[in-house]
Amino acid sequence: MEKVVTRTHSTCLVLWLLIIMEFLLLFFSAFSSEIPSRKIKDIINKAPAVKLHRNNERVFIDNGLVEVTIEDPSGHLSGIKYKTMPNVLETRNRNNNKGYWDIVWDNQVYDKLPGQQMKIITQTDEVVEVSFIKAWKSTTDSRSSVPLNIDKRYIVRRGVPGVYMYGIFEREAEFPDAHMYQIRIAFKLKEDKFHYMAVSDSRQSIMPTAEDRAGDHCQALAFKEACLLTHPTDPRFRGQVDDKYQYSAENKDSKLHGWISDDDAVGFWVINPSNEFQTGGPHKQDLTCHVGPTALSMFTSTHYTGTEMDVLFKTGEPWKKVFGPVFIYLNSAAPDPNHGYRNTLWNDAKTQLSKEIGSWPYNFVASEDFPHADRRGEVNGQLLVRDPYVYIYKKLMQAKSAFVGLAAPGIAGSWQTEGKGYQFWTQTAQTGRFSIKNVRPGVYNLYAWVNGFIGNYKLEQQITIQPGNKINLGTLIYDPPRNGPTLWEIGIPDRTAAEFFVPEPNPSLVNSIINNHVDRFRQYGLWDRYSEIYQNGDLVYNVGVSNYSKDWFFAHVPRNVGNNTNRATTWQIRFNLQEVKEAGNYTLQLALAAASYAEVQVRFNNPNSRPYFTTMRIGLDNVVPRHGIHGLYRFYSINVPGNRFQRGENTVFLTQSRSQASFEAVLYDYIRLEGPAV
């Protein structure tokens, strides 16, 4: 007994000495730059070293905060141990259905990309990086195996509660053709634990379960991914709609999403510190999280674009790309019956996101295919807009908050459907100045679009980035499409239909998670509200009287006439011209925010005449049933001779002529009629 007491006193004495030493060191550090207080704390509170061990079936990486389990040699993530949770992933699932990469390719074939060999890339006390590789061979791989060389990487760092994941995918020139429609990482979390989902500040809630979407618990709706919860396990969800597309986000906004376990006050977060490896630019929309509970990291998809996204890889076209790294972050908080820890976990994850963004490009990634900051370049400049009909006495305007980016060479606007290379985007300052940092070496075009102005900008000269170089482009001038003064306009040229009238949803088809003003367009079935609101005739907009936020429906959809039958709809824009220059040329500027199997026909003053202009059938965006407010941007500049108009009352007829299905629709961005040039 005496020895035990002696040890206890000795331990206490050591602890007191350590506390006194820490205080003294921190005190003196206030007067000296030699010993930063953060470094002292790191010395005293040194985190455990990262340990790697393996058996015949699995690889284990443990840093004292998380233990990551990876199947060997497939490379599927089968476990993450954190705090009191032995595994945050669903243990009832097979080991290839917990945390995994997959690709959807030709004929909708799923390939979960199993590796064939494991390699240790880095193993130190500070960091462990491992690789799971597979080389595709035409002689041995089946048609279910995508023709792709695969290298899946995992990184665990000292003192960091999470795991970094990235992939290096390569196609050799002789590989056969393949469409790769979707590339992602999916995480299936424990169903009995993770019930609270957070994808943005405004979209957070307890969620239904996977069981609620199965069998007699729900009723299938018109769009296959949507269901009405009729007999959910939690009665609070009875009568609500659930659809994974209601939780989509643009690339630029999809940097953080995840789930919270209320039982453990633990958060699981997917952190995306960069968009450089995602396709389609900053406004491409994609999935985040959905009922399961499932969390996703999306790299490539045809969601909200259709197969206009360039995802066809041809023989003779060698290709290599690094997807990621993304960071899987885990955090915890003190339990509290009022669930205050949810905000604590979310805000902490946002703080971690800021740290990850500030650390990009990561300097601990070992692959030569991922260049560190000193092997990247930078592009600077200033973008001005010249539109003499906006400010006649000020010909050059600063392009405020414009989106400016580098993407693969192409035509103006081609970045929207570019699905193979890297993209680097920023927004301009109020002065129009921009700086695009950390650009990978390569050849690019510079593209831009300016909020408040129609059309696309492209700098004609290509830009070659070399390691470490900084390019100053000076002042660039964008001349947006313009042929004459504005006679009238509808909407805001911002590439979305958000400013138009979005109706209240059918009360029996509401999702309470998105029952707020910001996300109102995400509610299910809004397309059917058109036929209810405009029962007695199609939309008529009177210039100078109507208000586009109240009188212009957000989507030009067919009319539902019952018996599963739809009819084409014709909208009218009525306006008055005090004088007409018959010999002059007018211009109808027509900007579309989305199109799905649609055709817009334009007529002037005679609804029964042959169309003066037609877009023909356009679009595969499928935006309407997927609850998007925009898809791919399309722009048409329609020249109209003056003799098409008359003094006094005039009407532009816009007919969406395709009506085989309710989802065949266009979303307008902005419409403007210009008079003859002055």
C-alpha cells in the first residue's frame, strides 16, 4: 500500500513540474520570438505517431485519433474507428460496400475499382500513405472492368482525426473506347447511428431511414428517385417527400457535407478543399448526401448536363488525372439534450474546411502526379466590360464578382461540358482584378462570364503554365453581345431562373428540410403547379406592367391536360412600340438557364405563322425533375427585321413545342429586345 501511495505522489509531482515548466515557457515566449507558444504546446502534447500494420486481408493505419481499416488488396475502405465508435461505417454491409470508389461506364456498368496489389508509399511517424493499384489488361479483364489503370491512395497524418483519399486514373493510348459517366467515392455510414444530415447552413435535419424508402413504407412518384413517405418508422416524416436530388449543390458550394450521430455527438464530414479535379466548372451541380445514410464525393457525372458532358474517352487518346485528395474528417462534442452539439460540430467542420483550403495544394502528398505549390503557376489580370448602351458616358466598366477560370482549350463556354481536364476558377474583386493561384502546369484557355451581362468571354491566346511562373495578363476587355439599345428586358442575366416566380409546392408533396426561401425551387412537383395556376390559358407577360418575380413562371413546361397527356404551351410577351424602323434590324437576345428535350419556337405577332426562329430540340439537363434552378447555359442572338413589328401593340410568342413528358422544359435566364443600332 505504501508503494502505491509513493508512486501516486511521484506522479503528481511530475505533473506539477510539467505544468510549471509549460507556464514558464509560455511566459518567456511572450518576450521572445525564439520559442513560439504553439511549438511549446506541440512539444508537450505531442500526438502519437502514425502506425501501420497489416495481416493477410487488411491494412490498419492508426494515429491515436482514428484507426482506418482498408481491405487488402482491393483497397475498399471497410472501417474507421473513432472515439467510442468501433466503426462509423455500416458493419452489416459487405466490405466492398462501406467506403469505396466506383465508376459508371458504358451501358450503365458499375465498377467498384478493386485493386490487385497494395504498396506502402510513405511510412514515417508523421504520415503514412498507402496505394492500391490495378493495371488493366485486355486479355484478362472482363467487360465489367473499365479500361483504366487505377491507383487509389490513403493518407493518415499525425494528430489529424481523419483520412485523406485520392485516386490516380490513367488510360493508355491503346485502351478501347469508353464512356465514363460517373466517378465518385461513396461512404455508407452506420444506419442506427447517423440520422442528422447537414449539406449547407440552410439544409440540415434529422433524416428518414433507408427502410422508410422501401416496400410499403413509401409511394413512388413520377420521378424514380423521389418517393412519398406514407408509413415511415418515424411518424414525423409521414406525408413528406424525399429525393436525393433535393440535396444537390454546385461545385463551388459543395465543399463540406456530412452526418452527425446524436448518440455519440460525433460528426462525419466530406471536405473538398479544391474544385480543380471536378468537371464542368464552378456551377456544375451534383449530389452530396442522401438517405442511407450515404455521403458522397463526386468527381465526374452527367447530372444536370446529360451526355453533353464530354465523358467519351477514345482509343488513341492517352489520359491521366488525379482526383482529390478529399479529406474525411471526424469530430466530436460534449453531448447535450438540446442537441446544441450539432451546431458545434458543423461550425468546427467549417473551421476545418478553412484550414484545408489554406493548406492547398497539400505538401504531404507523395505522388509526382500531384504537384506541390512550388511546381504550380499563377495567372493575374483585370477584366473590364465594354457595353456603350449600359453607361453611355462610361464605356469601360469593372467586371465585379465575375467568374474567371482556366480550363482546357475550346470555344467560349466549352468549360461547362469539359469532363477530362483540370479547371481553376476564381471571382474578381470589385475592381475586376483577379488572381488564379496554384494552377497545374499545362495549356489552358482563359474563360469568364460576368453577372449582369449576357454571353461568354474567352481570351483567344492560349496560356501555358510552367512550374513556378506567374503570368500577368494586364487588362482584358469583354464586349458582351449587343446590337442596339434595350427596348425591354425580362429577368437578370445571371445564368439561373431563381429570380422568376417559383410557386409554393403542393402541400401534400413537401420536404420540410428545404422549406425555406433560399431552397424553395428544390421542392418536388413544382412543374405541375403551372397547369394549376394557369388553368384558363398560358402565361401572358405585359412589359411595363408585369413583374417577372411574380408573373414569369420559373420553368416553361408542357400543360398537363389529364390522362397522362401533355400539351405544348405558348407564352406571350406583349409590348408597345411608339415607332418602328422597318428598314432597321432589331435583336431578340435569348439566354436559357437550362433545357431538357425541349424546343423553343419564336414567332412575332402571329401565333399561327411558321416559326421565325427555333432552337430545334435541345438539352439533356433534366433539371426540372432534379429540382435544379439551372443546367447548361445556352445563348441565342436572333436578328429580326423591322418589318416584323408594328407601331403600337406587339407580341412575341414563345412556344415550348415538345410535350411527350412533363419534364420536357426550358428555364429562361434572360430575354431582351434591342432596337436598331444608334
